[in-house]
Amino acid sequence: MTAFRIAPEVADAFPDTLIALVTAAGLRGREPWPEVAQALAETEAEVAAGTWAPADETDPRIASWHAAYRSFGTNPRRVRPSVDALGRRLAKKGALPRITPAVDAYNAVSVRHGLPAGAFDLDAVAGDVEIRHADGTESFTPLGEPDTVEHPRPGEVIYVDAGGVLTRHWNHRDAHRTRVTEDSTHVAFVLETLHAARDGHLLKAAADELQHLLAPHAEQTAVRYLDPAHPRTTV
């Protein structure tokens, strides 16, 4: 079992945080996922028709992450929250990336609900995962750059395990080591909001939607939640 924990200082700084952990075991990433392909196609068709547009930085859901990034010293217009970057890409190119079915599933849910999302291959996670402020000594290897090593600045919010940093700038970019591939079978997907009072219902709807997309291609799925009142759970 892997524990996920929000550190007290992060809970104090962001007291209305709510994080959904959607887990899938026995995941089958090499079979067709028609539901995900359809979700992506429908979203892209709505953008093309002008009947729907992804949230941008004027939307409170995105603006709250920009404010959080600034609070720990990150310029969110240079280093954007994942959902902001994904929405901008969709608005500009009219298409979402196709990576793997599992990654495509959380991207579809993320952009549709205006909430950051990510995922970790739990078989590559070392020990427990903590969401805390960096102290400046940690190491991070970015997704797709296995020969690169970065060091988050002190105070930056990170996901970290015993092997190193799993995300930079809270949810800007995931690590290469715990990336989700077509061969990943045990995965934790993360959806986040900083304003549970306002957007908690959106987060729960997004978690349910993601679980629905995963369930036909997994032996078992589950949803758990983290918040400052319940800062630890195991998956």
C-alpha cells in the first residue's frame, strides 16, 4: 500500500484544498478504449463548432492556481498549471494530444472540468507520497527528459516520494520515473481543486467520470479524497 499525505504547512496555506485519488488496478493499457476516443473527439468537435471552450486564466478555477503559483514564487504565465497549458493547447490547435489511453482519459476529464490532473505508476513509486514545500535539496527528472535533473526552489509545492520529486510546481509537470505508459497496471490518478467550497462538486463529478472511463479496462477502481481535515489516505 502507498500512503498519500498533505503536509501540515500545505494544508495551512491552502485550507480549502480537495484532492481526488482515482486508483486503477489490473489496468489494460494496450486494448482499445473507445469511450476515451469518443470523449476526446466530442470535446474537439465542440471547440471546432464554437459551442464550448476550455477554461482560461480568467476563469476562477484557473485563476486560483495562478494565485497559488505566485504564492510560492512561480510565474504562472511562464510555468503554467497543467490544466491551463492543456486548455490553451486545445484552444489554439483544436486538438488534444494522444499519448496512452489512460493519460488521454485524465486529460479529457481535466480539460472538460477545468481541474488539474496527473497520474503516477504506483509500481514505480518509492514508499509514500507527500505533498509538501520543497527544501531545495530534492531532485526531479522531468517527463520525457530522463537525462535531466532539476532542483525545485525552496517553498515550491511538490509531490515527493523516497526516490525524489514526482511533480514540479504542484501540478505543472510530472516526473519521468513514475510516468504512465501502456504497460502500467497499477495507477493513481490525481484531480485537484484549491476551492472545495466552490468547486468540490465539480471535482467529485470529474472523479466519477474518470472512474467510469477507467472501469472497463481495469480489474478494480476506487476513489479516495484528501483534504486538510483528512490529510492522509492509502491506495
